[in-house]
Amino acid sequence: MEFLPENIEAYAAEHTAQEPKLLQDLSRNTQAKILMPRMLSGHLQGRFLSLISKLINPKTILEIGTYTGYSALCLAEGLSPEGKLITLDINEELQPFTQSYFDKSKYKDQIDFKIGNALEIIPNLNIHPDLVFIDADKNNYSNYLDLIADKISSGGLVIADNVLWSGKVLDKPDQKDLDTQGLQAFNKKVHEDPRFENLLLPIRDGLMLLRKIG
């Protein structure tokens, strides 16, 4: 499902700041060599993540779901000079590809790439992130939020990707469709959670923005 006419999306991309050459190369190689390249954040969403990060200038970023590292590198553009980005992914097979792009970037010493189950890793992280990006298994979005809610700095921002899920969140899902069920539960949960104020943006496949209150 496309949320914008193709020509409008193309116009928006043409009038958005260009992505760095390293990200252009990463995007091309992900499209050519990696399964499910649609998971890549891409130019328009990537520049949004970069701009938000630059506005916050975070000391600590937590990303849940790395894929090939495009979004991590976009978020890293806003890190404070001594800042750190921790990115978590369960897919060991993509690690060499993704790490190679981290190593080529000027943020290589600021990115901590961890492989494993995020549900097991997060409780052991002694961090207070200013910015969190969730883009992993959809049925666990609510669980990830519960694990990070008390860690996030006051005024910190959480961004969750794919919350519109190609429009599937509008309908009653199949009993076996755990991803859609998980996203519907997450969207309802955050909208009612007094710890956060929220905004759902129809950018690409839907971005939920949450600001920690107090």
C-alpha cells in the first residue's frame, strides 16, 4: 500500500537534502544483495531521522533493529561529540555486511553494534537514552517500550517505525497475524500511556513519536 502518490513522494525526495555518499552506496548494495530491502529506511525517512537527531543532539541513542545499518548511520549524524549509539539486532548473518559500513563511517568509534535478543540485552544496559528508534519484530513493540520506558531521559524521544503497517492496522487482523496485532496493541498502548505524549506521522509506513513526560 502506498500512502502518497508516487509523483508526490518523488517530488518530496527531490526537495529533501541529499543523503551522504556512504548511505547512497549502502542503499544500492542493500537493494542488490540483501533480502527484503524494503526494510531499509531510505532517503526521505533517513533524512527525517537525521534531522530529529541533530535537533536533539543526543548523548545516547538506542536503536532496536539494525538491519543493514542505514538508520543507525542517519541517527549517528546528530550524536554529541562524546555520544554513543547502541544498536541491537538478532540477525547474525547480516553482521559482516552491516559492520563493514559502520567501519567506513566517521562514527565507527561511537557505534556499539550488539547481536542478540533485544528483550534479553536491554534490561542489562546501564543507559539513559535521549533518543530511541524501534524498528524490529512488530509483535514485541509494546515489550520493548516497557523495557526502555524507565531508562529514557526526561524529555527523551522514542520513534517507532512501521506503525501503519501498509494500512493493515485499520482492519481486524487474521488470528495468525501477530505483527498486525502487535502494532495495533502498541498504537493503542502509547496513545493511552500517561508517561508519554505521542504523535503518529504518516511518513512512509508510519512513524510514532513519543516524548517522555517528567
